[in-house]
Amino acid sequence: MAGAGNVNGEFSFGTTTTGIGKGTGTARNGLAKIQTNKKTNGICHDDSTPPVKAQTIDELHSLQKKKSAPTTPIKGTQGSFATISEEERHKQQLQSISASLASLTRETGPNLVRGDPARKCETPKHVSHHHFTPAFNVSDSALKFTHVLYNLSPAELYEQAIKYEKGSFITATGALATLSGAKTGRAPRDKRVVRDETTEDELWWGKGSPNIEMDEHTFLVNRERAVDYLNSLDKVFVNDQFLNWDPENTIKVRIVSARAYHSLFMHNMCIRPTPEELENFGTPDFTIYNAGQFPCNRYTHYMTSSTSIDLNLARREMVILGTQYAGEMKKGLFSVMHYLMPKRQILSLHSGCNIGKDGDVALFFGLSGTGKTTLSTDHNRYLIGDDEHCWSDNGVSNIEGGCYAKCIDLSREKEPDIWNAIKFGTVLENVVFDEHTREVDYTDKSVTENTRASYPIEYIPNAKIPCVGPHPKNVILLACDAFGVLPPVSKLNLAQTMYHFISGYTALVAGTEEGVKEPQATFSACFGAAFIMLHPTKYAAMLAEKMQKHGATGWLVNTGWSGGRYGSGSRIKLPYTRKIIDAIHSGSLLKANYKKTSVFGLEIPTEIEGVPSEILDPANTWPDKKAYNDTLLKLAGLFKKNFETFTNYKIGKDNKLTEDILAAGPNF
């Protein structure tokens, strides 16, 4: 071997005139000698890096994290140096949270301290003290500290979930997989709204309404149960966040929960405050007490199961008992917005929303399976939001700061944006994954078919931040008509828009015993009946008024069947529907020639570029004309029957608006 020789019976590498051996002396094997400096105390050190500035392992760990706390100028003081100390700010935050968690019977909140109880500190730095005379009603929870984990970051919440919550795992793409327990969907029959002097007249009660009543006393019983449960824990998670991107109409919300999963979910779904906004947060406008791991007492009046989701609009509070499904918090707040926003003459909408490069905004309404998510996600347009919006005098704004997407059968090809959003920070609910690789199998329904992903809206590449836009130009109502008799697209007048908005129609395909699949009509008022608080006609009237004022056009788009009902016809091809939507966005469909259909009286275009003209009129596509007419009349009858719920409701002094809306329905 070149450069190597046998010296004194040992192998050694010859030194070279260049390289590491130069001028340093060589060891026996020819490599550079390790430099050592003899210290006075006789200990040798490796001088390649200076030693750490820590005497103990705890001190070393304390160097790993640096403090991040801005200081807020005190309002009304002169000069930029007048600031609240970090200690004073923490004290104010804890006093506010303690007030939120106050027991109504003991009239006092818990003793709070910031931080994770697992990190044992010598003495709590920031404690909310209550000076009160001991009485008979002092409880054990008043004698202990409750640790508050306040507005933790996703990384901190991951650590909490993985350490303390069974069923929490990091998936191959970095998302947090969690389980929601026994409940894997919302429990609408267990939702209650306090009926008091105010809500008695304002809310929609009775047949067809999603609002099931409870009294104030029962709410307070459940609130006390939830608060006592949360106060008995070693730690609670508190999120202070916002709803509604319109800065003039933002709502401050506080979510108190027992699980890192719930805290991360709401971190994603609500609007995330900046550190400065958090310092000036003050008292929340609405508070959620999520004690979902603890059941309600079934002997309590109005309770029908061990689950209860209770809204008290006067107290601006929501209590969750007996369900850990995180969607209850999201949709509970949506219900609250359906009450608060119309009071400000702002229309709250269960819709998708996007905006073109020229600033034209479109709203998309549609029930599950109609293509709302697919059609509102358009790479030529910016996404304002996927689910909940407000329409005010300023234009449209997203209520949320995130998206809550269905994951069943998700694929990179079909939904690339959702697929790519499932990364660090995303919550994956109830999915199944490989135990070794942690790769998620989105086709697996072992836990539930309602698998979901919750992620911040900025994870969608073409999201418009801030999520606001001008007044909508087009209002698109989507229906998946499995009966195959609605046209692929119809232009609606204002009365028809109100009629179809209140109807909220789609048809599902349900299996029957013989295996024959029979279409079933589904109606959901305002395309979100489970969340509306006022009578549907009120929202419809607001929609028509805003459309008229700002010159928006209503459209009914059928993404379902053509040439026959489910089983004999075929599904309208997605590229055709996309061409229809493109023609609506561009404004070219407004210029088309139209003809009127029988029964429903819909205006249908005679031609659209890129769409076969024969499919535009469903009457042409059915080979059996009698079957077409019979099916058309059957569907019209279902519409009429569904609308009976709304006919007895008057808006204003006369019944003219209701009559106009009724006249816009099917006529046969």
C-alpha cells in the first residue's frame, strides 16, 4: 500500500507535507496528535468547542428555551417606555380566566398558575389570589392550584397530546392523529338552547327548528357541572381567539378545554391572534366550557342522554358535556354567529367562497356530496373560505381561520390541496394508519366514515389572507339531484333564489333491503338547518336584499344525474360542471339565450361553450318522456311538502314576502 510502511513491526501512515499533520507533530499511526492543554488543576479539556455555561442538567435545559413575551404600551401614558410588566400582564390574564371559571354557587374562581404541572417549579410565579372569608361552601378545588396552559403553540400542544392523551400519534406527514372517543360526529338531538324572555321571540322554535329548548336553571346546573370538572383537573387549556376576519365585526372567543386535541383543533379553526392582539384581548364576547370527557347527569331536566351541548345566548356561554367530538365547538360557535350577526344586519352563511383575479366574488351553497368543496377550490381563483361566511356592508368575510375537511377516500389526485395540507399542525380525527410507518389509510372506515382534517387556512396555497372580499357577484346553489330532473344550470330570479335557498335541496342515494338504490330527497333550510337560530325566511330575506342592492345573480346548479334517475341515467360529468361554473364566473352565461322549463319555471340557457347543448334541458335526455314527467312531478311534490313548514311564518306586517317566495316554487 503506497505511503504505508512497516515501522518497528507496526503499520503507520507516512506523514505528508500538507494536510492535518503539518507542523503539529504526528502520532504513531501518522495522524495528527490531539491537542491538549494541561490546566492548573490537572484536568484535560477538548478545546474544539467551549464548555456549556451550565452547572447542572436543569440549568442546561433552561438554556434551551428563550422567553418570548412582547410588552404592551399602557393606553393614555406618554412615551414609548410606559409598559405593563410581563408579571402584571400574566396576572391580568389569570384574573380574567379565573373569572371565566368561577363557580356560580361559590362566587369564586379557582387559584390559577401558568404552565405545565409536570414541570415542577419551586413556587408558582403568577397566581390569581382571591381574598374571601372562609365559609361552609369552600370546596377542595379552592385549596389547590389549577395550571393554565394558555394559547399554546402547535408544537407545545403536540407534546401535551403525545405525553398525556392515549390515541395521539404523529403520522408520516407530521399531522397529529387523535381519537374523539365514543362520539365521532355531532349530536344535534342533544343540543339545547336556553329559552328566556329574549330568545322566546327572537329564535325559531317548534316544528322544523333545530333549536330544542332548555331553561336557565338547567343550563346553570350543567355549567356548574362542567366548571367543577374543569377546576378539579391539574391543568386546563385556554384559547383566546377571534371569529370573523372583518375587523369591524370581530368576535372574541375563549375556549376552556381539558384536552390538547381540542385546544389544537380550535387553534386551527378560529382566527389566531398576534401576540399584541392577545395582550389587549380583555374580556371575551363568548366562552366555551368543554368538559366533554365528563357526562351530564341524565336525571337533570331536559336531558335525554349523557351528552349535552348547551347554548345560553344571554350569558354568551356554551357548555359541552359527554362528547369529545371537536366539531361541536366549531358548529356551536357558528350557531352563535347566526344569532349575533343578523342583529348587526350582517348575513351569516353556510357556504364556500372564492374570488377571481378581477375581484369577482362567488358564494357556493350545497349540502354534503354536492361538490361544494371541489367547485369552490379552483386554482384560477383565490379561496376566501370553505364553510362559514358573513356578508356585511363591507363585503364578505370568512368567520374562521381554518378548514375542516372530510378525509374519507381522500387522494392526492382528487383533492391535492387538502392532501398537501395534512402536515405538521394539522389535526387528523379518527383516521386509521399503519402501526409502523404511520402512513394513513384514508379508505379505512374502521373507526368512522366521518374522518376529518383540521388545518389553518394558510395551508391552502391559494388562500386569500386576510380572508375578506368585496360584495358577491354570483350566488351558486348546488344540488346533487339523484332524480335526474333538475337542469345542469338555471338562472334564478330573487324570489326563486329565496325559495331554493330556504329549501336547501339535494338527493342522497340510500340502499334498500333488495339492494336497489332509491334516491331520497333531503332538505336543509338555508343549506345548514342544524345551525340556524332565526326563522329561515329572515335569512332568505336578508340574502335577497343584499343580492338586489349589490347586483348579484342567483344560480341553481345540478351536479347529480342526467338522462334518467340514479340507476338508469348517468352523473353529469365534472368537466361539464366546471365549464358551467367558469361561464358563471366570467359573466358569459348572463349573455346566453334562455328558455323556461315547465313545473319548476326555471330559466335554462340554450348553449354553453364546452357543454353539449342537449344535456342543458333534462327533458331531452330522458328516453322515456312519461317517466321523466312522473319523476318531475314527484320531486315537485316533495318540494311543496317540505315548504309547508315555512308557509305559516309572516315577515313584516303583511304576508307578501312569504307569498312571493311560495309563488316562485313549482307550479303544477
